[in-house]
Amino acid sequence: MIKVLSVSGSPVVDSSTDILLETIAQSIQSSVPKTSKVEISKIRLNDLMFLPCQACGKAPTPNFCFFDDALTDVYKLLAECDCLLVGSPIYFDAVSAQFKAFMDRCNCFRPPDYQEQQEKFRFVKIIKEKRPGAMVLVGDNDGWIEGPRRSIAGFLKWVEVTSEGHIWYRSLDFNKKGTVASDTKTLEEAEQLGQKLAIILCDKSDR
């Protein structure tokens, strides 16, 4: 079973962010051999109620976090997935508030004390193996991609995901949702990215 987790930081249902994430996920599913099963879990952060990070400073081990809220089940999906797809619209040259809050709450997935010199901050590295993944960013023609791209790239590294590519969609009309549905070129790029991820996932499962 190949487990794919898709996390959308868009507040809009059926947004271009959602459409592109779905296109990549479906492309993965249709590109793997029929002998392999693909399980796709889709998370829309805007539908969840969860606290922003409280900077507790101590390790919540054996739990993912001290707070038991809507992210508790998401943590388990994140830890167990074989492929992670994430997406966000770009607001004020950054990811959405929903996605930023999610990234911050994943701080405990990796120990901040790399040299293991501080006994009271003894975190456990939860994920031992790297997984492939990709990102989707949606902005306008004048949007600045590098800030949010670097932010998500850092998050992916933090949760042991190698970024295998990104889709950057420039919407020409922010008064309409889901405009990427009529952008054949961008949809093809998303499908190709899904095909690339499928090859990586199949190669990994054969080892």
C-alpha cells in the first residue's frame, strides 16, 4: 500500500490549490502499476480547529504534541505517509495563515537539540526515513514565490520529505476560484509531477 497525504492550506473549497493537489494525487494513483494500491488522504486545514504552536519547549514524547486537537490524527497520517503533497495560496508574500499554523505545530517532529547536549530538551526524531513529496503554490503575476517556497521547503526537510518539484500557478483573476481548471499547461505540469513521484515511489517499494 502506497500512502499519499495531501494537505491544502487554502481557505477556499475547490480552489486552484485544491485542484492542483488533486491532479498530482490522481496522477500518482493512475501511474503506479495496477498491482500496487494507492491510498490518498486529503486534509483541508481550514476545516480543522487547532491551536497555534504554544512554544512549550519540552518534548511531548511519546505523543506528537502536548495538545490533543484536530491535528492529532493528521500527525499520524503525516508520520506514516509514503508521499506528502502540500499546497498554499500566497498571501503577503507568504503561505496562508492556516498552513503556517500547521507547519509550526509540526515542530516536535524533529529534535532541535542536534548535538544532544541539553537533557531537558531530549526530543525523539519521529520519522526515520525520507519520503518524496511536492508543493503547490498559487499566487498572481506579481506574487513573490521565493519566500513561501523556501518556507515550505524548510518544512518538508523538517519532516523528512525530499521535495521532488513544485507547481507555481499564477492566477489572472482572484475574484474567481479554481481558474486553474481551464489552464491546460499547468494541469499537464501537475500530472507530470505526479508521474515522476509515482516512479520514485515504485522504485522505493522495489528495494
